[in-house]
Amino acid sequence: MIPYQRQEQILKLVNNQKFCRYSDIASQLFVSQATIRRDTRDMERMGLVRRVTGGITLIRDPEDVPYDYSATLNLKEKRQLAQKAATVVSPGMCLFVDSSTTTLVFIRELMSIDNLYIVTNGFVPAIECSKNSSWHVSLLGGRVNSVLQNVGGNKAITDIANYQADLAVFSCRGLTDKGATDANDLESGIKHAFSANADQSMLLVDSTKVGKHQLYISAPMHDLDYIACDVTLPTPIQSAADQHSVQILD
């Protein structure tokens, strides 16, 4: 198979799967990983794919980003904002926590705080929370999403209504002066339900999401109480936050 034919097959694979590992592509096309890396380097130059840790993804953001891929992105930025967000939490609080890799980093910043009550729709955050023996952890029921490693849908939203949290904590795929947005309506629905059943809401957003927006509004600015980010937010977003009494954590 000549390079052009291989690259055509690679493009078909990544369009179907959104994210492909080099090892999986090599196995399916019966070539070495070194060959695939050369091909994808050329494809990235042509603007066809984006090379990331361990594989490739589409140039356009997919609706669902694989959890293990997302977990490798922007770790320094996530730790910076998670440290700011952790200052809001105190012993005995009840938290709604979404399934994102950003909130997973946030959870790790809370491990020295005792006696927290955590409700989450994410499998990995639930397991991480269970490592602290003083925490009380509940996992929502609902439809399983194997890509995001979480549950969602109407069952999950109904389960959320059985709780009243002190603080809802969630991330997003984009933040503008209008608020937080996501590419997936099921994800935005979970965050709406979290906010509706919590005394306060906190958005965790790293700098790569600032100024971008997706299709679904997951948290209008007026629904937020705190925003934690690793950089200073642009003036339009800061002004909108001030207008709605949203505290930007320093």
C-alpha cells in the first residue's frame, strides 16, 4: 500500500472513531508504528488531523473526547485552576462533581479535606473519591457513555433531584461572556441539573477553552457563583462575571 492509500485509510479510521492510537492504526493496516507516525506527520501538515499524545484526533473538536485522551491534556493548567478552586471547599460539604478530567484533578487537590459528601456521574472520579475513607461517595444511575466513562440521560437527571448539594463543580468545552457551553446536550443537561439542585455553582475552565463556544449552553453566566481559571480572563468575560456577581478565583 502506497502512502496516499494508507493516509486515506487512516483518515477513514479517525473520522469513525474520533481518536485513534498509533498502535491500533498500525495493527489494522499491518505496518509499523514508525510508518504511521510518518504518515500522520504529513497529514498534520496538510491540516487533516491533529497529532496528540499516543495517537491522532480530528482537527475539529469531536462531540465526545475520549476520557483517556482528555486526561493527558493541559495538566499544568488544570492543576493551577484546581488549586484555586479547592480554596472554596471545607470539611462536611456536599459536592456535585461532573465526570470531566478537569474535575478529576480538582478532586485530587481536596484529599486533605475530611468528611466530604460527593455525588458524581463519572466512573473515574467516583473511584478516585473512594480513596479517601472519610468521604461519602455516590454514583448516579443512568445511560452509560463508554467514551466519556460516565452516565447521563433522564435517569441521571432524575437521580440528581434526590440530592441538595452545597456546591456544584463542573467544567466545560467553551466559555464566553454568555457563560459555559458544551458540545453534547446530555453533558449540558447534567450540569443544568447540578446547578438547579446546589446552593452554589463553580466552573473550572482552562485557558484553551476561554473565548470558545460550543452548541449547548451548560451554565449561563447568571447561574455561576465562581469561576476558576489558570489565566486572567478577557475583559468581556470579566465584565459579565462582575455584572452577575460571579467571583473569579485568584
